[in-house]
Amino acid sequence: MEIVLAKHAGFCMGVRRAVETTMELVEKGEGPIATFGPLIHNPQVLQQLERQGVRVLQDIPDKASGIVVIRAHGVPPEQKARLEASGATVEDATCPRVLKVQAIIARYRKEGRATVIVGDRDHAEVVGLMGYAGESGQVVSTLAEAEALTLAGPYIIVSQTTQDEMMFEQITARILDRFPHGKVFNTICDSTHNRQEEVREMCGEVEALIVVGGKTSANTKRLAEIAEGLGVPVFLVETATELDTAVLRRFAKVGITAGASTPTWIIEQVMDLLGSLAP
Ligand code: SF4
């Protein structure tokens, strides 16, 4: 079996930075350490952090001590202020690219423009961005929602950093058709763009694609959806143990990609397992 590994598989810059920041705090022995929400969408990495004593805060306590890490997705400004007021030392690991989107929204909000965010309403990054957009912010996830959107004045459109490029273009075109006075910022991260483009290219040359990543990771699921949309058999797995080797043996050429929260060691285990399959 021929194996093709995507160049852009695995941790993106923002996730790597957040994980390294937390691990450095663990190594320094500064504690107690907690992350506000699960640090990344990968159960294996979360289990590892838990074993090292890193707790996950789901809510902001009135009083806290120790260090609280804000994850790469960022938080609404009001939540960051509450975390700081709780007495915890806040280590802000918001990805610089997400900070940039937050800054764009804040800047144009001051100019009186409403914000349309193209993304998943419930995703932590979008919840954080909505905190910057305030009451004039709206989230659009589908073309049907773009159709139903109402806007009364000037506005901007931004995207969740892990949004599907084609979906963003279609939704943006529809909104601009209906409300021509908008300013568009394609804030899809390069890392997402490159990963998705590579999947599209790989699907033209492989017989099947393995997508390695957390089953709750939006960007991982999106990679699988892109390949499925192109008619390629997709196997979305969190670890090598989930691979059905009997089925995989049927393919002569298999591609491997991984979401932005997938650590290298899990990708390597998948590579090793595929490599061990007899032709
Ligand atoms: S996908 Fe891009 S924006 Fe999101 S955390 Fe990773 S590097 Fe940052």
C-alpha cells in the first residue's frame, strides 16, 4: 500500500502555542493550573494533561487561585475580565490570528458597523468573537441563514478561522447580493486554507483518506466532509486502534491528514499501522 501524508497534518501554530504554554507551566511546577474549557479538541492530549494535574474549568468561579489558561479559541472580553477579577493569574493563549479577528470586529464596531460572523454558532471561537461584536453581531452558518438575514446599516463580514473556504465564499456572495454595503474580511486562517486545499488535491490521487483527529473537532470534521463531498471513502479516527485494517487493505493508495489539534505521535501511530499492512 502506498501512503501519502499531508504536509499540513497536525497541530497548527495556535494549538501548538497553547499546548506548549500549558506544558511549560506544568514543567515550572507553577500551580494549580486549569484551562478555561478543554484546551484543544483532542481527548488523548486532554487525558495527558489531566494526568499532569491540569484541571478544566467549565465555569468562572467567584474566587479562584492559581493559573487559568485561556485556550487558542479566545473568549469574550467580559469573560476574560471576570476570570481576572476572580483572583486567578490569567495566561492568555488566544491564537494571534484569532486576536486579529477580534481586533477587526472591535475596530469596526466603534465605527458603527454591525458584524456578521460566518461560522458555527456554538463554537468557542465564535462565542468569543460575538463578545466583541456585541448586540449588533450575527452568526450565519448556512446559505439558508444568509437568505433569512436582516441588516439595517453598514456591516462587516468575518469568518471563523476554521471555516470552509467555499462555504464562506458562497455565503458572503449571497449576503452582498442582498446588502451591497458590506465590507468583507476573509479571516480564514492560512493553516485551515492549506489543510483543506491539500485534502482537495490529495483526493484526486488517493483511493481512500484517513482523517486523524478528535471527533468533536470542527476543523477535523470539515476535512472529512470535504473528502466525502469529492466521493472519496473517508475514515475519521481519533487513534490508530480505530482503523479497520481489513477494509484498508483493499486500497492501493491511501492518504492521511489530521486536524489542527492532532498531536504528531498519534499521526505516527497511524502511519506505523498502515506501513505494517501487507500489500
Ligand atoms: S487554526 Fe489558525 S487561527 Fe485557529 S488556532 Fe490554529 S493557527 Fe490559530
